Amino acid sequence: MRILLAEDEKELATWLVRALAQSQFHVDWVNDGRMVHRSIKSTLYDALILDLGLPGSSGHDVLAALRAADQRLPVLVLTARDSLRERVTSLHEGADDFMAKPFEVEELEARLVALIRRARGSEHPRFTCGPLVFDVGTRQFAVGGTTLNLTPRESAVLRALIQRSGEPLSKQEILDRVFCDDEDVRLDAIEVLVHRIRKRLGHTPVGIRTVRGLGYVLESTPDA
């Protein structure tokens, strides 16, 4: 899952990027409110962690601009301003959740997963495409109850595709979402990984289709 973190405290942001990476979140960090809209326009994110006390443009202004533009990206407000009025105001402005500093990273991770799950219209901690299931808790893929044996890189690519099942992702989007910190992975490596995943799914009704000019889309046959 790819997350945008808008936080001006460098020490906190650096720690949070590393902590979330341990749970397979890929986090991009900006330290100025004016950079949020630019980042969202250039990159497809699953959620935004938004500090209210940002320089340039406050978290309140960022949130108001996002919702005025009908941008439905899930937003978790993270702030030191822990008061009932602040929480109510943020929620009325369009925040999906609110956490006060200090916080436990495990709770933050759980809230992020819940936000993303609700945004995709699912109340179960799983992503599915036909009989293919990705369990967020175990981070494993299964088809009909049988676990798929995937390498870490294969699993990362398939996670990106199943989180957007039915929607095409370009090779560059896959690279940016799942291998942003790995300089060894290049675009041609995505082709190789997709080829390997196709072979792993060969006995199932789920496949990866190439959409010319758009990228790859994970889909299940109608009778799956």
C-alpha cells in the first residue's frame, strides 16, 4: 500500500517512514502543505497521513481543498492538538480518522488498513479478485484455500495489482508503488515479475491482462 505522509517534524517523519516500511507500507514524505496536492496529482496513493500544523498550507486548508475538488483519498489526521473541538472540526472538514500524538505505530497501521478497506467498499481485512484472496493480516495470497508460494517481489507486485483489481496499472506505477526504495529494480524487471506471476496463476481463473498503452490489470474470468 502506498501512503503519502505530510508531516513537518523531520525526526518523527523519518521514524514513521521506516516503521511503516516494516509492515509493507511504502511511504512518500512531504514537509509542506503546498506539496500535498502536487504529490497526489503525480502519484496514486491509497491514503494520506496529514499533520494539521504544516507550513505553507495548513492541514485544515489542505483537507478543505481536497474535499472541494471531490478528491476522495482516505485521510488520517495526525496532530498534537488533542481536543474534542479539533477532532470534531477535522472530521467535519472531511477527515476519515483522527489520531493524536504521541501514538503507537501498530494502531496507526490498523487504522490505515481500515481506512483503505472502507474506501474500497470492503469490511473484511482482505482484498479479492475472483477466488484469489490476499489476507492483510497474514500478508499471504491464496486460491481456493491453497496458499500461493510467491517470492517477496512477486508478492509485492501482485499486492499492487489486487489492491486495484479491475483497474490497469502501468509498469512505472507498479515500480513507484512497490519498489520506490529499491534502486536495483527497473521497468524490465516488472515485465519479468508479471510473467512469473502469470505462471503461478496459470491453473486458476485469475489472470493478468496487458492493456495496450495503460499497463497490467488483474482480473478474473466471468465464470470464476
